[in-house]
Amino acid sequence: MSLRLSSLTLLVGLSASTLAFAATPTLELIIQNQQFTTRELSLPADTKIKLVVHNQDSLPAEFESYDLSREVVVPGHSSVTVYIGPLSPGRYNFFNDFNHAAQGWVVAEPVAHPGN
Amino acid sequence: MLATAIIVFREVLEAALVIAVVLGASRGIAGRGWWILGGILLGALSAAVVALFAGAIAEAFSGTGQALLNAAILLIAVVMLAWHNIWMSSHGRKLAGEIKAVGAAVQAGNKTLAALLVVCFAAVMREGSEVVLFLWAIAASGGHEFGMSIGGFAGLIAGILVGALLYRSLLFIPIRYFFSVTGWLILLLTAGLAAQAAGFLNQTGLLPALGNSLWNTSHILSQNSILGQLLHILVGYIARPSGIELVFYAGTLVTIYGLMRLMKHKHRPPPVRPGLPTQADISTTNP
């Protein structure tokens, strides 16, 4: 029952995301020397965003956010994709779980113009 | 060194708590130690393999490979735990009765042990691969080998100790209520894992968020805090949940609970054997 339900949800989700694919705006986040080069990532509220995290170090990092329920290891010299939102306006903390000194914020702004 | 210890501790803790609950839930089934140990060892081995291929996995499926892998592992664990709980709902009372009567391990439940092996395997593989990558990141930065080894080891031991503490605490529960309590623990744990899987599937863009931050209880209980972390692992506490996480959490909870009730009524337990003394305090002498 739960399997049937979740595969149905999956199908609905798939078609929805395929439709939205072309329109999904992309943002980039760069990790350099174990730090995020951008500390505040502004994005429009109520919009689904494709965030590409580039790790330019040779060391792996882990992009993580409790506020956004996101968690992904970014191996050295590689890039990963994380979809975010649509978010309600507000500030959402993220960090490098392999180096907690590296902190950053996603700032979802009510005015619909993308920053950065 | 302390930072290393804390990060390793947090990763190990997640696997250790899952294993503690699994150890509790399989109490009294003969041979469970070997099955669970097997799951842990297989998980550790796979963790090293996953860490080795982390680059390839991360870049697969347009950079969403790792989240997809995590979601798949979590959903497999969800199915296995669900199966265990549904099985226990028809066998748990009998198991508790036999443990009480003979005070020894019961020769039953190989199927559920296989399911629990997969659960331990999944937990250790997921968290273990991150520990390996993290330690490698520090080792590669050079000059920290000694502090890293001490910190990593301390984190590992501390995580295992908290897991052991949870398991020992569970054993204080009287045997009559024991499997009801572990049943509820597994139920909430499983719902939490399903919610995590939903988070990963949403992260890959496959599932819609259905609303982010439905509520925000960060100021009451931060997920950064130790209690927040413990509750996140054990019962799936999320301070700012999304709609899809809530749907998966509630859906899993209701589905498993419903099937448990169904099986319980299908397999009415035999009446309590006459002549057996009511040893309410037997649990204190029964390890």
C-alpha cells in the first residue's frame, strides 16, 4: 500500500519536475580552501532553484543544511546538484559538515528577482 | 582533534543508535549477534567501497547520484524495518512468553534477522562512508595525523558508548512490555528514515517539496543540539520540515501501524499458559 502510494507520488513528482526543468533557474556555490566563497546566497522566494555546488579543493566537503534538509558530500574537484525550494521568505543556514567553520545562508527574498 | 572527534561521533552515533534499537528488537532470538555483526562488517566494507567511488557516485545522474543512493538505501531499510515490525506484531507475544519461560534464546525468526542485518548494513554503510571521506579529507591536508587518529578513535568509541547505553537502558523495561516498546521505537525510527528519504528525493528534484518550513521549532529545539540530534535519529525530529517529509513520515507510520494491527488480529495469541508464575520482576534477572 505504502509502496504503491509512494511510486504514484514519485511518478507525479517526476512529471512535475520534467515540466519545470527548463524553467528552473540555476545558482552556483563554490567551495575553495574549505570555505564557501559566497556566504549569503540570495534567491527568489517561492521558486524552485537548482544549486550546483562546486568543490575546487582536492579535499571532500559536505554541503549540509538542517534548515533545508539537504545533505550531500562533494568530493574533491567535482560538482553536485541540489534542488532547493520553493522557499518561503527567510534565512536558511547551511554549512560544510566536514569543516564547521564554513557557514553560509540561503536568503529567500520576497521580491522576485534573483541575486548573485 | 576535538572537531574531528565531534564529527566522527555524530556520524557513528546515527548508526550506533539504529543498531541499539535493532539489538533490542531482536532480543531473545538465537544467533542475532552473528547476524547483526555480519551486517555491521558488511556495512563497514561497503562504506570503504562507497568512499572510494564517491567521485563517480556524486557526479552520476547529473550530480544527484549520491542523494539517489541515500534515498534508495533508506527506503530499503524502511521496508526491512516495516517487515520486522509486522512480523513481531504476530510473534512478539509468543517470543516474550518463551523468553520468560526458558530464559534463553528462541530458535525462530531467521527471516527477521536477515531483515535486521540489512538494516544494520545500511546504517553503517551510509554513515561509515562519510566518516571515511571526512577522515581522508583531514589526513590529506597533512600534519594532523596524530590528532586525527586520536579524535577519530575517541569519536568512534563515544558513539558506540551512547549506543550501548541506549541498549542497556532498554533492557530495564520489563519483558511483558519490552516488545511493545521496541515496536514503537522501530515504528518511529522507520517513519523518520522514510522522511529522510523524502528529503533526499526532493533534493534530487524528483519529488516536490509540498511546502518548505511547514513550521519552525529551531528556537525550541535546534537540530544542532545534542537532544535535537538524538531525536532526529530516533524519532525523525525535523525542526523545519517540508510537506513531502511530513507526508512520508505520516504515511509510513499509518501504513506500518495498520498492518501491525491487522496481523495481530489475524494471529490471535494463545491464552497464557496456566501454572506459569507471574514473574513481573523477571526482567531484572534476565539479561
